[in-house]
Amino acid sequence: MEPVFTCVVAIRSADPERARRAGGVSPHSVGRRLGSTAQRYAGRNISSGRGQALGEDDPEAAFFVFDEAVSALLFSLAVHEIAADEAGGSRFGEGATLKAGLHGAPASRQDAALPSDAVPISLRLANAAPPGGIVVSEQVRRRVGTDVPVRFHACGRLNGEEPDAPVEMSRAERSDPSGIIRFGAFELDAANFELRHEGAPVPVEPRTFDLIALLARKLDRTVTKDEIFRTIWGGRIVSDAALSSQIKAARRALGDDGTAQSMITTVHGRGFRLRAGAAREVRPAIASLPLDEEAQRRPPRTRRPTVALTPCANLDEDGRGAIVAQGLTEDLINALSKNRWLRVVTRNPVFALGGATDDIVEIAAKLGADYIVSGAVRRAGSRVRITMQATDARNMRCIWSEAFDREMRDIFALQDEISALVAARIATELGMAEQRKAERTPRTNLGAWELYQLGSAEFYRFTPESNRRCRDLMRQAIRIDPEFAEPCSRLAYAMILEMIYFEGPLDSARMDEALRFAERGVALDDQDANAFFSLGRVRLARREYDLAIDALEHAVTLNPCHALSCCGLGDSLAYEGRVSEALRHFDRAIALSPHDPFRWAFMSYRSLAHMFAGEFDHAAMWARRATQVPNGHYWARANLVSALGHLAEEAQIDAARNSLMEAHPRFSRAFAEERMFFIRERAQLDAFLEGLRLAGIP
């Protein structure tokens, strides 16, 4: 058996000062933030037991150690891809560009001490990496070999003081980030950790997925047991029974068994071979989405995702947390079920399958669940820690995880607070996950649900072109399934935003059409908070202020965890001059969904509320935060300019004004007055326009 290879990953920001400003953290907290964010959103290999975070005290970097080079490199690639992704990058901070360095050495056993030079050399490699790049030592490059689809480019030796032995450097990059390996009726998407059969996802555990990926990359070639042990277990000493169990699981995922061996063949005395005919790597086609005749002939399909919540585990030795765990499970089911676009499995079928420690792959398969939500409760004196996570059942990839520390005072208040926060944050994460799924769906096989999700992804990009694509996709979804409520509501709101944000025509006919779609959404599902949210926003644009507040208050009643409705209600209340009430709702929206794709608006609308109250310093603070969100609209910059104009902050006005004019060269006070047609009180509009004048906006 080959020795264990210990590999250290150093991750740092390419611009620590910018990361510090964007994250609102001290210079000594940038590394800590990078580490916690990387572990939360890219820690698949960590969660499967292959690595762990190191407690190195470095103000600008985070360190992780792995017992195999392949897992370390895959982890590094995942972190970079999430940081570069439009939706995920904001988690690392606005404009987050990362650098990583990897160095390692063989170890005689798994618990051997970490090589003394591993951390400093990995950090020096990260420092040598270009922004967005990964640099590895020659030791890591040799260890990785051809086990992952990565190209290595030699880039010299470490600069500065040389270590005891020269360290050759190579830059690593994916050879084909979008490559998909096809074999028979199966597709293996390594970048997204997904196995599909005829386009449908196949649930599979992480280690089983890695085994299938290894065999698929070496199709029709025998992969030896030693190679499997080295790649999948990092050279650790494990029994043949463990390998047999994984081979059995891989065969089961591929519809095979040990007798037929139609997919995975045992080569006695040597290893295993994947038999699947010719495989080829393909790049998914990127095409436009016209509503062709085939699309119109497709039967309606609104395939909502199914979520199963396993019983929260009680980790207390004395069992005192059992009541909290049981109550929290039930409250979470209730809170999640208020999201009408989710199918939430009721309590009894889940509890009948066993406890939270049972095989979640089996639970997902038996319940037909797309996502599994699990959690644990631990008490220490008067303190309680509740940890929750959401897992994609297709690939067992953790897509969200968070811990909540609270004082144990009122058990019901505790359960209400945590269930609301968890339900809101899970809904946001699952919404983005469904949009990414739809984007990967073959364009010839789109139903109403996929079209709706594609349109939602376009909606949150907040550009004129994406708004137009969103409206087109929503109309397609409605034509395919006229009884599908969500596209009607989303289309209505997109039409309103076109008029306000994207210079669409301002005419009563379009307002009437938007109202018809909003009312249609409510008629199709009068228990959907999002439908009433859209109706409320259309009413506001039509200057029907009382009706707008009525609709938005009803939305919050239907789903108190719906962050958009809280924000919309706060916005409408601000135009009524009820600023203190408005601020409470903005606070609620931000607390419920801090990573919401609409969060720039939560902050931007709040800045207006402060401006209407004459609190220009707070208006500037919230507008500035809104401008730091990657998909933020230029109106947030306009709010900042106006607030700074009132504050006479000459040192900041020029930069803010230039930023606004760069985003919208034709922006003027006349343009602002035309597009802010929905404001009720002339004094509020005058205050905004006066701030622009004082800041030098023509």
C-alpha cells in the first residue's frame, strides 16, 4: 500500500484590502472569513472526511489539510469556481478574486505530523499565483497525475528565499470545465458532482460518485485496486470489504449487479473495468430559447422540487435537547411548506424511515426527494447550538449549512426564530439551485417548470437584456401550462421593473396587462405569498397605495419567512411616511435572507426610507452597501449620490457620481423624476432630486 500523501491548501484574497472593505471586517478577519465561507460552500471533500480546516492564525489566508492531493485540488477548484460564479461570488465578498497554493509530502501513516514546511510553502505558492489562479508544487502535480481533468503549466520556482529543496511550481486549470463524460445512457458531470441517466439525476454518495468518475475517466481500461485505494481513500489502509461495498453501490447506481456485470466488470486479481462502449466528452450547447412548434406541443409539466426534512438529531448525552430537536423539526416542516413552489414531505413518512443518522441516500430514494434537510441540536448549560444543512439528493452535495448559537430562555421563541431563518435561507438556496439545474437541462427537453426557473435566473441578473429574456421565458411557460401560477406572478413584476429600471414604455395598457397577470397568479394560487407580493408591487406602480399595502401585508401573513414580501411591504410603508415601520420590515428581510439575489434592493430601498426621514448618513451607508452587491442595479448608485449630495461629502461625491455615470451615461434629474413616477409624496421626490442637484447631476 502506498503511503498517505498529506496536502495543505492555502487560500487567500488577491486583494485583501478590497475584501476587507467589501466584507466590513477588520484586516485580521479576512483569512477567517475566507476559511469559513470556503468550508461552508465548497467543503464536499471536507464533509466526507477527507480534509479539515487548519487553525493557522494568518490575517489574510485560510488553510486546509487533506490526506490526498486529488481531493485538495478538487476543493481548491470548487472554491475558485464558486467565488467566480455570479450568484456564489458574493459570499466571499464583492469582487472576490482568490488565489490558492498547494504543497504536500508523503506520510508514513494518516495521523503523522504535518510536515513543518507545508503551511509556509503553500502560502508562498498562493502568493505566487495570479488572481483567480491555483499554483501547486511539483510534489502535488506528480501525485495528482491524470486523476482529474486538469492541465498543468510550469511556471518556474518559488521567488525569494529558497527552501531547503527547490520547489518547482505549476499553474493548474481545468482542462474542460464544462466537460461531461457520456457512457451508454449515463452522463457524468464532474464539475457539478452529478450522475445522470437519460437526463435524470441519479442519487449517489460522494465516495461512490468518485469511484464511478475514476472508472469513467479510464473507460475500457482496468483500474487496479491499488489505484482505487490511492485515489478514493488517499492511500489509507482500508479493508477489501470497504472496496466491495463501494463497487456494489456503484453498480447499483448504474443499474448493474455483481452477477450481470453489464457495466462494471471484475478483473480477477487485478481490479475493475467500466464497460460502456465509447465515451466522449462534450460541451453543452448554449442556444437561444424560441418558442417553437415542438415546445407548444409538449404536455404541461410543472415539476416542483420535493424536500424531506429528517428528524433533527439530539447530541446531548443527557437527552435534554430532545424536546428542542423534535419541536424544531415540526416547526421547520410547517415553515418550509409555506413556500408554495416546494413539495415538503410530511412528518410521518420521514419519521417512519428512521432517525437522522440513517442513510440519506436511501431516504431520498424512498421518498422521491430532491433535497434533504437535516440538523442537530446540542446544549451546554443555558446555551444551545443548532446546526442545519441542506443536501442535494442527486449527488449528496451540501448546498447550504449554518450554525445558530442562542441562549435557552424561551423554547417556543427559539424554535420560531430558528425555523423562520432556516426556512427562508433554504428557500433562497434551493431557488438558486433549481435555476442552475434548469440551465443545465437540454434545451430540447424544457417543460414549464424549467422555463420558469430559467426566466427567474434571468430576472435576478437585473439588466435590460435579462429582463426581456425573463419576460419571454415566462410567457413560454404560461403557454405550455396556463394553470401554472408562478410564471404569471413573476411576469407581472418583471413588466413593472422594466418600466422603472430598464426604460420600458410608460403606458396604461402595459400597466393593465401587468395587473391582469398579477391577478391571474393570485387566482391560480391564493395561498402563495409571492403572488400577493407581485400584486402589491403592481398596485404600487399604479399608484394604488392602499391596495398595495393590503396585498403585501397579506403576503407576509401567508408566509412570514418570505423576505421579498417583507422588503416590498417596507418599501410601500416608506412611501406612506411610516418610516419606523418600514425599517423593521427591511431588517426582517435582510435577516431572513442575507444572501438573497434581491438583497441589493433590500438595502437600496432602505436607503430611500432613511432619505425620506432626513437621515442622510444612514441613507448613504445602506446605499453604499447595496452598490457592493455584484448584481446591484445602478439606482443604488443614484441613491448614494443623492445622500452624499445632502451630506456635502465632497471627497466622496466625485467617485460616486462617476460610478453612476459610468453605469448610466444619460442619467439626469429629469430622467430620475420620470422613472420615479410611483412616489406618492412630492416632498419625498424633491428631497431625492435635490440631493442629485447638490451632487452635480445635471
